[in-house]
Amino acid sequence: MIKEIIMKEINNIDEDISIVIKDLTKNQWILKYNERDVFPSASLIKIPIMVEMFYAIQNGEYKLEEKINIQENSRVPYSIISELKLSEYPLIDLITLMIILSDNTATNVLIDLLGYDRINESIKRLDCNDTVLRRKMMDFQGAREGRENMTSPMDMAIIMEKIYRKSIVDIESCNIMMDILARQKYRDMLPRYILDEVTIAHKTGELSGLNHDIGIFQLENIHYLIGIFTRNGKDDLEGKRSIGRISKLVYNYLLDN
């Protein structure tokens, strides 16, 4: 059984780990392991930000092709938007860059458009009580003061499954979100050891000593959700390798069975 295979692998891992795996085709949980452990969210907080922006679009507050001005004080380092220096971007580009390249300037602009309270209220409506947005990206002073963004594997699984099942906003918006997630450029965790051509709609998150990846694998005969969160390992590379190994075990098992 896959649960026993994964537990054997977990016993060989030094870092703290939490896992959620669900067969979406049969609507059955395969494994929940420390699924309610609360972690700093890193860039996974960008998933509920994206969802709330699509709520706003659905409500007619914004349009996907609407041009959004980028203020200089919104720009942060290590951002393609900061590097390119363009003064405005279509809203759909900001959402896309926030997810596929985890662009922090794009994220901060969207936080300013929506506001903390609105994003957090939306999260609570989804019954995701472990998740909260407290600071912008690259706000290291806020992190030092304890204003960290938090989430759990189960909360992220709830949101991802609702996007997949097209029950979180309108169908068209969910389809766009799934397409954006499937264009993820960071592939060094869940897809790390998977060489086959397979559609994976996922989002990564990482900080020093902490690595997350959650996504939906869409194979021919099965769609499944998998989220693996790690922290307190000896280094980040080992955390990513652990995520990759477990993901590969699950992929091989479900592909063969």
C-alpha cells in the first residue's frame, strides 16, 4: 500500500514533514500526515491572494486586461517587474507572474489593491483557519517582529481542491487559475524526479530551512492532489530532495495501479 511506502520513506527523513495526498478522481484521501501543522507559508500565501483577486474580477471590480500602475515604492528586489522597470502591467500578467515566477513585486501590488482584511476574510470564509496574511513579501522587519504569514497543508489542500472542482469562483476563473498553476516554472520539488510529460498545477514556497510544494497531478486515469511541507532539515536542498522522492513514490504507485 502507498501509505506504508510513504511512511517508510518518512522514517528516513531528518526534517519535520507534513503531507496531504488525495485521489481527486475517487474523492478519497490517501494520506494525511501532520496535516494541521502550521508553517510559515512562504509563497503559498499567493494562492489565496490569487483567488481573492478573481473574486474581485468576478464581481466586476477589476478586469483581467486592466492596466495596473506600478509605484516605485512597491518594487522589491529579485523581481522581474522591478528589473524591467515598466510603469504598468495588465492585471492578468501580475497574477500570472505572482504564481509562475513567484514575483514579489506583483504580489505586493495585488495586496495593495485588495487589502489585508479582505484577503483574510476570504480565507476565513473558506474555513481555512490556519492561514493568515500578515505582511507583504520581502518585509523582513515584519517577519522579525513576528508578523509572519502562516498556513497548513490542509488549508492549502482545501483551496487547491476548490479551484480544481471549480467551486471557489466562477468556472472560467477556475479554469484560468488552473492554467496559471500548470505553468509553474519552479520544478525542483514535486516534479523533481518525474521525467514524464505530465500536467502539474502547483505552487512552491521556500524560506531558509523551509520548503513547500502543493499541486494537482493530472494523469490519464487519475487526478490527485499532493502537498508536502518540510522544515528544520540540514539544508534546503535536502528538503527539496525529500519532497521530490516522496512525490516520485506516489506518482509511480498511482501510475502503476
